[in-house]
Amino acid sequence: MLITRAPRFGPPPGGPLRTRVNHHIRITPIRVIGADGEQVGVIETSQALRMAEEAGLDLVEISPDARPPVCKIMDYGKFKYEQSKKDQKNRSSSKASEMKEVRLGRSVKIDPHDVEIRVNQARRFLMEGHKVQITQKFKGREMAHRELGINRLRGIRDALADIAKCETEPRWMGPQASIILAPEKAKVEAAKRAEKKNQPKPAADRKSDGDHKPGADHRPAEATPAPQAAAPASPPADPA
């Protein structure tokens, strides 16, 4: 007879374990935590289910590996929503700390305009909260003039010093050198405020600002009544 065993590591056959809720909790007894966080103690699962039902809530297994397992009386729908928001926040924070790389061409011979484009690209990454690794490659005999690439990396470091700090000075990895810049939160926020302040106003706002003069009264002008026509003179009376 062939006996199959579950693997020692990884999820069991049939997919990962799901959170057991209410009648899916088969083991008994269990350690129960009340809806307000109070310790109920170790009781039979059937009794815990009655308590959850009377409170209009669910019985959720939160520590299945404990002995006995730990379950809590809670609103499972609300718990799942809060857990998804927490996972989303964790993914966002891990994405925010992503390392970006900016390469300065395939050799030291790169046009200054192209260097400026890459500096602006690195600035955009830093403003978004990412770390940036700037890499300078050397080709053939350029390795004999390493100071050219190193000076360029230091120039880029100085150009971005208003929003970033240099975490690593130029370091070598084969025929290339690189530096790592990290955004400084306070400087980045200050740069964003300055950038927002210097943005041009829409045309409608500029027109309204130009029409307004300090101290001027902008109340609508009152209508001036039209002059009334003089009444015709009465004819002189006939002498008696």
C-alpha cells in the first residue's frame, strides 16, 4: 500500500490554509478572547460559538498553532477589511523604498545635455521618495582616466544635494563606479512647497487679480436717475 505524506515545508496540498471561522473551527477546547479584548479562558468550542452568536459576531481562529488554539470573538468582515488595508499600506511602503538606477551611458564620453537629462530623472525619483543609484561605466582605455567619471559622479551628487544625501561615495564594481543617493524628507517637502508656490496661476486667476486694486470699492455702481423734463410754462392770462 502506497502512503503519501505532506511535504515538511510549504503549504499543504490543496493550497494555503485559510482563517477558520465559526463552525469551521473543529478542535475543542480553545482559548477565547472576548470582543473587548478580555480573556475568557479555555472553554469548549460550542460554548464559544454560542457566545459569539449572542453578541452578533463571529468566532475567528487567530493563533492556530497554539495549544490550545486561540480564537477571538469579533466582526470578521471588519477584520478582513482592516487586514487588507494594512497589507495595501505595507505594499505601498515597500514600493516607496524601491531602488532606482540611472545609468550615465556606456562610457565616460557622454554629452553634458544627456547628463542633465539623467540628473533631472534622478531628481524626479528622489522627489517620489525613491533611493537612486547613479552608475558611470568605463570603456577600454577610459579605465586609465577614472577621475573623469568620479568627478562627474561627485558633480551630480552636489547638484542633487538640495534634496538628497549621499549614502555611499563612489565605489567600484568591475568597469563601473556608482553612488547611492537617498532623499531627505524635510528637504524634499520644502522643495515641493517651493515648486508649488512657483507654479504659474491660471489665466482666469491672473485676470481677476489684475482687475482688483487695493482699496478700490468694487460695489456695483448705482443707477443715476435720468433728469426729468421741465413742465411746459402755462400761457399768460388774458387781461380782463
